[in-house]
Amino acid sequence: MTEPTTRRRVLWLLPAAAAWAAVPSFADAAVPAPKGFLLRDVRIFDGRRVIERGSVLVAGGHIVAAGRLPRMDHPVVYDGHGRTVLPGLIDSHVHSYPEGRADALRFGVTTELDMMNDPAMIPAARAQRRSARKTTTADLWSAGNGISVPGGHPVNAGWEMPRVTAETNIPRFIAERAAEGSDYIKFVSEPGGASFPLPTLTPRQIEQVIAAAHRLDLLAVGHAEKRSVFLHAVEAGTDGLVHVFWDVEATAADVRLVARNGAFVVPTLSVIDFGVGALELLADRRITPWLSPEQEYFLSQIPAPRPELLRVAMANVRKLHEAGVPILAGTDAPVRANAYGVSMLMEVTHLTRAGLSPAEALTAATAAPAHHFGLTDRGRIAPGLRADLVLVEGDPTSDITALRDIHTIWKNGHPVDRTPPSARASPPRAGVGPAGTGG
Ligand SMILES: [Zn+2]
């Protein structure tokens, strides 16, 4: 968000390396690698559809079979009575750090899509997501360096981010991002507001960025929160927008344009809610026992309420969804009142309040991002896919908040230790760490 440019400058707290150093590594614990397991008599949400009663067989970190399976025995059986199993959640908008990816995983987010960050983390992220080994952190895809201008959003990325000037050869610039390992290209179209105008890419530059990404077979996704720049990005052929615009309600013509173009939208309502969701999460006993100090700290940074923004953003999500625009769930964590992992449980709730059915909101957090970002080994429960699974009490396809009542998370077929790292010395202080990324 934009105002949030200022907001984030103050409140981006990550990652004071020293504060994070005490995160315990469950990977080091003496837990033998399981030979797999059978989850029996469980409601299955496979990413798109519900099977009211079935089984999931896992071995070697992958799903071997799922659905209405013949009765079988297995040395390790989980009882699914009264429970629902879902694919591990995919957060389609974060700015990630390895330590925060442990917090994400403890709340069922098994994959994060980073929307601008230091590309130095990409090689390790690629190695992890190709492996089926036990891990304590969510897997990561990343845009790496974002495409923005000097002085533009993010004003201070927190690392040395190259910028586009009037002289930049944009195809070459995009090829450099591809060479760094960017999984997709993230551009920023952010003119700021009346009280804090920002330099930004020209419309012509955005068109060149999108075309250059497509020539390299990379998706181009954009930060655009204002109607005018959002619609321009759509017209220029962007594959997706990673916020919904919230300055004004979409007209019928706007909605038709987005639907016709085929762009997906990651609304990030949990940022635009200005703390509404954080307060709800902090009052939920299904959530609070599992929060790390960092998650609790971020959720507790409640800004002054601005309910009109959320109302407009939700109206736009409703209209876009009704027109068939693919909606993906993402949080933009970590920012004020918004934390890794846990805020995804709020984002899907927001999406249902904006008009998606609970099952549609769950698809937005699983199969839809896997489809649009080409993550072929995850996002659904199907034979051959990675055994990233979340088992919850009750039925989140009828009550979305049941997603908060997590029984077991499996990453690569291994159960995840949800114990929060509570013995942290002290929460990070405002102003520590890289300032002002996001977007
Ligand atoms: Zn962002």
C-alpha cells in the first residue's frame, strides 16, 4: 500500500539478525524420518473440491493416493473423523526471511511467494523447494529485486536494489533479474499521494517491463493500489496485480477490462484492514497459544482504523470475483498488524466476507496460486504431489474459521512442530532492520 510506504518505513522490523538467532531448529531434533502415514476417514478438500469421506496415503514425502481408497492397514494411522485435510497453504504476497518462514509453516503456510526481496536468498530457496527433506520452514519462490525507480517505492528496500532510470535498457534490466534467479518479475506502479508524491515507472516503461518478462517466459506482476495505475497495468498485459485497488470502487467497465485481460488479483485485504483482522486473531484462542513473540508483536501494532478503505477494497474484490477474475490469497506480511502465516488465516476469512464461498477462499490459498504461478508439485491433494498438508478440526469449507483450529501440519510428509519459539530474548524494536520494503 502507499500510505503504507511511510507506515512501513517506521514499522518494518525485520530481521534483526541477533533477535532471530535463537529460533530453535526442529530439523536438528532426533526425530526419525517417517516412512509415511495413512490419514483415514477424513473430509478432503483437494484444492478445488470436497470429498466428504476419504483417505490420504503418504510415503517418501509425497502423496501416493487420495480419495475413496480401499480399506488398508498402515503402521502409522491418523484418524480424520470430524476433521478436514487441505493442501498446505500458499501465501501469494510476502516479503520473506528464513526465520519468518518457520512462523509461516507453524500456521500451515507451506509455501510463500515473495514479491520483492534480496535475490541473495534465491539459491537456497530453490534448493529447499526441490528437496523432499524434512524442513522447519515454508518453501519460497521470489521476485528477487523489484522493478522501480530511484526514490520510488520502496523508498528504502533494505538491500542494494538496482533501479530503472530514463537511460535504462529495460529488456537488458529484466534479463539481469532473470539471471539473478527471479522466479517472476515484480514491478511497482506507485505514484504516491498528494501529501507524499513518489517518482514511479512511466506507463511506457511498465509496458516494456511486462513485454520483456514475457519474452523470457516469466510472469509479470505488479504493485498498483490506485485505480488508474492498476487498470493501466491490466491494459499493458500484466499477469497479475498483488494488491486490489482501494482508492475508489470499480466501475462495471473496470471489472470487464480486468476479466477480459485474464489477470489474477491478490487483494491483500489483511493489510488494507488496518488492524481489524489482527484484533480478531488476537482474541481467538485457536490462534494465540501458537504465536511466536514476533508474530504477536506484529499483530499488536494496530494502526488508527480506516474502515472505508477495507469497505472499498472488499467491494472491489466482490465485483472482480463475480466477474470471474481469479483471486489469490496473500498477506503482504510482515507489516503492521500483519504477521507471517497467521495472517493468511485472516485473509481467507476476509475473502469470504468479500463474497467468496469458504471453498473458493481455500482454493485462493491453495490450488489457484499453484496454477497461476506454475507450481506443479503442490497446491492440491493428488497422487504424486508433495505431501504438504494441513489437518484441521471441523469443516472449513462451511465455516472458514475452522482453518484456525489446526490439528497437524505436514511439510514434505513430516509433521511440523508447532511449538512457538517463546524463549526469545526480546521482541525486535521498531526501526531495527531493513526499512520500507513492501509493495
Ligand atoms: Zn508487498
